[in-house]
Amino acid sequence: MHGQSNVNPARLVCAGFDGLEVPAEFQDVLDRGIGGVILFSRNAGTPGQVRDLCLELRQRSPGPLVICIDQEGGRCQRLVDGFNRIPSMEEVGRNGLDEVRRIAGLIADDLIDVGIDLDLAPVVDVNSNPDNPVIGSRSFGADPSLVSIAAAEFIGVMQSRGVSACAKHFPGHGDTDLDSHHDLPVLAHDMERLRQIELPPFKAAIEAGVRAVMTAHVLMERLDHEHPATLSPLIIKSILRSDLGYDGLVISDDLEMKAIADRYPLPEAALLAVEAGVDLLLCCHEHDSQLAIIDALEGAVHSGRLESSSINRSIERIDGILMHRPDDDAIGARG
């Protein structure tokens, strides 16, 4: 057997479930030692309910757990009942940096209050294609400079309050005319184009100390004609890690989205993503898929396909998010 028995590759999985309470079957996934849980609107009622849910998840988990959510604002706001109303980032971007800072602070305070560690925001895609069906008003705007400045301010305020931020969707989902939830977008951009439009906001986010970056299920055919960005060593290891110098947590977008799931068996997609440099794998819906991914990761460590040292580096990055959690006495401080 290759690999070390004390390495638990299940820590590289971030899973989701249906309902306002933890379902009985989800205990199977928690017991395997997953590293994260993602919450959606389907899990969220009042602040008190969300707080209790986060506490219960931590109590039921045998190890440390990163709890994350997409609390972007606008049409992508998961927490609503009793929480601050958050406008779209397009609206926030139009209203200037004071508004960017104010909104980032409101979101952070809401998340700290209920015990959520990581906001899968901000979207730092440049909204360069008016026909884009999935980004649009989720972006700060169509100007890379505006998006860069707003993203850096947003990240700085949110992280100073104790909530980790995540810049998404690397290396850029703003110019697509397909939604990766339903199909695989293909872009013909070369590196020169990316350096001018798509990459500056990610560079600004990294310089602002962003603790997580989420990958895009987009095929950059001039760079890697075979693998979507989430599964591409060139895009993650060469561009994000080496060229941009990023050493924080890399999160996949949901592997169950059709851009990936219609083209790869999910367990294989998970292994390809880890080999490409992803640290934390989102599998947001299907219980059986979550267990299959965990089985595949464990099998790949045993066979030697995945090295224990790289799994450990990813676990260290996941644990790095938890190092920045606020003290427990900050949770529920507003009621």
C-alpha cells in the first residue's frame, strides 16, 4: 500500500444536504471525516435556526469542519429571513467603494453571527458579455479595473471581520454565453486576453490576501483543449499557483453541475480535480455521489495515484480557513 494511513482524503470533500435539520443519512458523510459543509437557501430559516444548524453540524462531525455559503447578494442570497438584504454586486459596484465596504461588513456580521466561516464571494468575474446567462449582475461590472478595486476592498473588509472570502470563478466566467450548471462553456481566449480582462481581478484578490479561490467549469480551449479549468493542471497549477503566486485554498465549483457531470463520472472528476491542484471538492446534492467521491479519494491514496503529501497540503489549506474563525462568543452575539 502506498500513502500513509493517518491521511484522511475525505477531508477534501465539502458536501451539502436538503432541509433545515441535519438528515440522518448525512451522518454517514460526516462520519467519514469530510472537511466542509455548504449551506443553501434550502437549509436556511431564521438566524437562530441557522446558528443551531451550524452548531449541530460541528458537534456531529468527528473533526474540524469549514461551513460555507454563497452569500453574494442580489439573486444569489441564501440567507434572507431575519438577515440584512444585500443588493447585487453590480448595484454595489455602481455606488462606490464606501458602499462596497459597507455591504461586505453587513454580510460578514450576518455570517459571524450564525457561525459560518467562509463566504463563497465575491464574484470577481468581469461581466464582459451582455449575453452571459449566469454571471451578469453578480459581477461588480464590465471594467476589469473597477472589479479589481471593488473585489480587493470587499475581501479586505470581510476578512478583517473574521469571515474568509472566496474569489470566483477562476480563470473567468464573465465572457461565457452558456451556464455551466447546464452545459460546458467554451472560450477561445489566449493568455494575452486573460491578462488584460479576466485575470486582473484575481490578481487584486490575491494581493488583498483572499483565503480561497473557486474554479470555473469553463473550457479555455486555447490553453487546455481537453480539461475544463476545474480539472486543468495548466490553469490551476501553472497559472493560478505559479504565475499569480497563489498559495491559499482552491475550491472547485460544484462537481455535480452538468458541465462536469455530463462528461465525467463524478469520482474520476474528483480525482482529476485534485491532481490539477484543487484542495476542496464541492459536491452539493447527492448523498451517494458524496460517498462515491470519498471512496475514490481513499482508493487513490491507497493505490498511490494521489500522494499523501499533496493531500496533507490541501488539508493544511482547509485548516487555514478555520484558523481565522471568530471566537465562539462572537457567534450569536446579536441574539
